[in-house]
Amino acid sequence: MSQPSLATKILPGEFEPENHWYPKALNATIHPLVNFFMHLSKDRIIKRYCHLHPKVRPQILEEVLTYQPKYFRWAGADLMHVTDAEGNRHMVVIENNSCPSGQKSMPLLDDHQEMGGYRTLVEKTIRPYLDKRTRKFEGELAVVYDKNPMEAKGYAHALATVYNEPVNLVTYYHDDPNPGVRFSDGIMEVRTEKNTWIPIRGAFRYLTQKPWTRLPLHSKTRILNPVVSCLAGGRNKMVASKAYDLYNSTLRESGLEILTPETIWDVSKAEIPLWVQKLGGQAVIKNPYSNAGQGVWTIVTEQELDDFMEKEHDYGRFIVQSLIGNYQWSSRSSKGKFYHVGTMPSEKGNTYVADIRLMVSATNSGIRPLGVYARRALKPLAEEIDDGTASWDMLGTNLSLKNTDGSWDSDTTRLMLMDRRDFNRLGIGLDDLIEAYIQTVLSMIAIDKMSVKLYNSKGKFRARLFKSLNDDPALLDEILL
């Protein structure tokens, strides 16, 4: 039998910055424009955005930015900076994440606040949520994680300091045969270093790999984010695309819209070549439930499509999206033909695809930006495509690397900080950051509204409704009710 996983006690006052930031971010100086953006008031953002988008109704945008999510209270969207042949630029939402990374890549906004965004999230979002317990019982606090220990531990230290009490830090892997977390009568319990189980009244979780197999949909322990936010779109691209469409239908008269690539839902493997052909031979195929750059295939040649079709897959349903590439090889879609703006050309003349990760959280005053960073692709954009081209090297921006032993690493050479050096290479400005922020908030609200729909008036999960939205037996069998 394997060794049991045990929780570690994190004590107040032991936060060490060098343990919770990448070395290149630890002493980076925030770019003045980004610092200005992070401190912009809601009213100034509304005024500026509506000035540039005169069809947007200010009162609707104010309702959006002051929205109070019920379930999805911490989010991070990945956005692409795109343009069309006429030079009209947009920030397009690729996905929104219910456990977003970002703190370890965000330079401090204030040098005197050494915990940075870790403490901001705890004070303004996590604590107000965890303290609203409807079922009071004695218990401790915990941080549970299966990835990104640098940030998970940072949040544990911030939580311990803000609450001034020990916090239990424990791994909870998808395939752990002897995990240190369990649920008893709806209450989360963790195994201490003394090999005893203790109840948890509130938990911050960083579970990214199929979290619905470990976290129940009904829990007496207050958990941020609750797992329904994953199923409703935070870890489920299939339902996310439907949530975006539903919310967009309500925004039609407001001038606001969640911008995404054209998306085809519920595609069986056999249907994929037909949809790729319809999009002009270039497309993106996604396993709807994966993350960290896993389960995403960019298709620009017949060979890449053939390679995908030969693979075995865990799930029976996929989504197919229009591909954003260079102007000569982007998908044709009903939304037009977009291509990447990319980074400023290097001294060698190379332009790279880069995405923007914008993290936001719900506060008493509305949804506010919490952190931002960028990631570039491994290889520069090519003008033309040949049969031997590996398109993922030019289009994939995620930094996560899965090792052969199942552990995770990051390719930080492609990380682009919001500091004085890297930010200038991105080729974006203040209005682009505002656009990214509003797109992130809109997609967050769409997923939260879908989360609300998935419970009935008595607080029970509406399994039949979820099946109608995502009829994938392999996924349905995994959900822990």
C-alpha cells in the first residue's frame, strides 16, 4: 500500500517572497501603464470604454463590472490579440479558468506589500466567501492542490497570515491511491501529520485535473471555487461555449458581446474532418475537459489532421473552433477571418503569437483585475505553411510541461511579464488591457450564470439539465454528486 498523503501545517507570518514568484518576476518592476490600469476606477473604465464604443450602454456595463458572482468568484481568461484585413483589432476569449495561475508571474504593484496579489485575493475574495457559511461547524482551514505548488503554497501562507491561524496544505491528486483529503457527510476532512483526520470549515482549492472526480457538487465545507464552476465552463470548454452564447443573447441590445472563435459543439470524432474542411482546412480541436495546454490540437495540414484521427481519446465528444493563425492561413468562419497581431518584431524580424492571461476576482465593489501576464509561442509565425510544419510550435502559448512521471514543469523562457522590459514587446496599450478586462469579466459572468442554472431552487444539482448540455457518458460517470 502506498504512503498516505498528509497535510502540512502552514503557520502565520512565515511568507517568503522568493518561494512564491518566478526568479525573473521577483525583482521585476511593474510597467507604469500596467500599474495605472490595475488602479483604474470602475467609473473611469466605463467612461473610456463607452467613449470608444458608443453603442455600449454605460448602465449595462456598470451592472457587468459590479456583478456579484454566486459561485465563480475567481477567474483567469486567456485572450488572443487579433485583427482582420481592415486592421480592426479585438481581444478574443480562448477560455476562462476556474484555477488560474498568475501570481507568481505578476510584479508587485506596491513594493511595500510583499505578499502582492496573494494577500489581495485572500482579503478581498477568499475570506468574504469562506466566512459566509450557512452550516456552521467547528473546523480548520485548508488549501488543497494538484498542480502549481509555488502559488498554492503562497495562498496558504497568505490565508494563514490574514486569518492568524494555521492552515492545512495538502496535495489531492486525481490518481492518488491514498489521498490526504476525504469527504464525510459532506464535510471535507484532511489527514494531519499525526495521521488523524480533522474537519475543514473552509477550503481554497487549486485542483485542475478532473476536479469533479474528487470534489462533490454538494458540500457543507465552503470551497472556493466550488466544482460546479468547473462543470459550467471553468474546466469544461463544451459548456463554456454554450454559456457564452446564452449570455450573449441577453446582451444583444447592450452593445456588449463575448468575442470567441467560431465554435462547433458536441462533435464526434468521425465528424471532425467534415468541420475542419468547412473551416477551410485550418481548425483547432479540443478535448473539452482538459487544461494546461493538454488536449488541444491545431490543424493546418492534412498530416496534422491524420495524426489526430489516429489517436485514442478518453472522451467521445469534442469541440472544433476556427483557427487564428497568420493572414494567409487562418480559418474562414462566419465571424470573418482573424489573424494574430503578435509581438513586436524582434531584431531578426520575427513575430511571435502571444496570449494575455488576465486574472480577476469578485470583491465587495465588483469584479476587479488581480493580475496579468503574457506567454509567447515557441517559434515565430510563418508567412506560409508547408506539409512539414508543426503548427503547435507557432500557435501554442501555454507554459505547462507534463513530465514523464506525471509531474508538471513550466517553460519560463516564454513568459512575458508586465514589467518595463517585456510589456513593450507585446505591442498592446491601455485600451487593449481594458478590452481584455471586460472580455474576462463577461466570460466569468456567463459561466457563473450557467453555474446558477445547474442547481434547482432547493440547491440540488440538475443532472438532467447538465446531460442535455453535455451528453458525454464518460464525463457523466466521473462526476461526484
